Amino acid sequence: MQQTGVEPEAQFAVYLVDPGPQPARIVPFLEEVTGRPLEECAELLQRSPALVSLFHTRVSAEDLVARCREFEAIAIIRPASEPVDEVEAEPFAPAPVQRALHVVLVLLGAAQLYVGVQWIREQRLLTGIAGLIFGALVMGYFLIQLRRSA
């Protein structure tokens, strides 16, 4: 049985270590499993590790950890008698410089595609194909990074 308050008979504690790549998705889940208000669950994401809940059995604690994995979040189980210190963390926001760097790298990937085409025209097929592959990989990876930071 899940307990959100501190109880002496609780044997296991589940701590959220990393909310995963989409923290907004895990907040309603935390609200559901803990019964805490939405604002309090959102604050849990700012601390690492953050106590989510206490359990009487390891099976119940492992069930919550497994459900966290569905959100690509990382949670750990500790004995309730050995708490982990929670740390206040600053909210993460991608720096404008990081976003600008991603834009520049997408443009460099596009330039590499152009160079790869030119190499193929010059009959340097292997070099041209390698250039096209490299340009596509760089451009694709940093386009994904731009979308994630938007």
C-alpha cells in the first residue's frame, strides 16, 4: 500500500532522480500516484533526488519505479530508514547561445550536403557520398536538438 506521509512502518522510499526528457508529462502522473496537489508535484521536478512516496513492500516500490520508466524518468528505491538528501536545483532553460550554436551546426550540415554534391560532380564518388552522409547526420541531429529546445 502506498503512503505519501512519513510513517514509521514504511520500509522503502522511492526518490525521483531524473524526470526524463518530457517533465511536463510526469507531473500529472505524480499527482495521481501521490495524491499531492499539482503545484507540489511540479516542485518535485526541481529537486534531485526528490522523495516521491513511502511503501511498506519492495514490490509496491518497484511498481512505482517501473511506472516512472514509462515516462523515461529515473527513480530509485532506498530503505526508508536511510533517507537521501534532497537538493534544490535551478530550473533548466536552454541558453540562447546553445540554441544559436544548434542553428549554426544545422547550417554547417546543409553546407556539407552542398559540398558532398560538388564532390560527386567532380567524380569523387566515395568522398561525395561520405560528405552527404556526414552532412545529413549533422543536420538531422541538430534539427532534433532545436525542436527539443523550442
